[in-house]
Amino acid sequence: MSNPIYVIDGQGGGIGATLIKYLREAYGDSVELIALGTNAIATAQMIKAGANRGASGENAVCRTVKRAECIVGPVSITWANAMMGEVTPKMAAAITSSSALKVLLPLFREKIEIVGMGREPLMQLVHDLIEHTKAFAQGELQETN
């Protein structure tokens, strides 16, 4: 089994569950999928979707991302107080400080716009995310710093 992919989501866990479903289809059992929820409901939904295991809350996220090599989720996991306050400043700092590759979906529910980003449908974004994680797993993505 290759290095785990850590999927982070909050609120109801719908985006994370979708990611896990399609990551599982793309990788089968060859990759371990770890669900990290900002709350127990999000984690439960991601486990139900096929994550191998999961953990919830600030401490779990902060401790676990330190050893991650690949983190996926919506871009808002890197923003303090996003997801109606579920992403704590400590979580956002831990995620952005992690040396892991971060493959993030540009989904905007906060009052933030990133210029130059198209508004692709979720399924197109998920497809693009899968392709990025495959490139990483095959050693085709290189660190930029």
C-alpha cells in the first residue's frame, strides 16, 4: 500500500465523502484514505464513503497533518475560521505548515474570490484532483520550493 492520502472536510462532510468515493474508485485498495473531520459528523460521512479510518477535531487534525505527504480537501481548510468557524486558526496553520502536497478544490462558500479561477462543476474538480494525486503517487509532481 502506498502512502496515505489525508482527506479533510467539515460541516456535513459531503465534499470529503465525494472525494473519498472517487479516490477509492481510482485507487481501489492500493491506497489508505484517512478522513480528518473538523467534527464527528464529517468524519463519519467520510468513513461511510470508504475511508480506512478517521479522526475528528482540532487536535486530531493538527497532529495528523504533521506526518502527511498528501492532503486533499476544499481550499477553505487552509483558512482560519472557515466553514462557519469549524476550521480553527490552529487547524489552518497546521495544514498550511505541513510539508505535504496540498491538492485543494477551489470551492468558495466564504466571502473570498480568487481571481483567475473558473467556476467548474464539482465533478470536474474532483476529476482534476484525482489526476493530481495520481501524478503525485507516480512521482510526477515535484516540490516547487
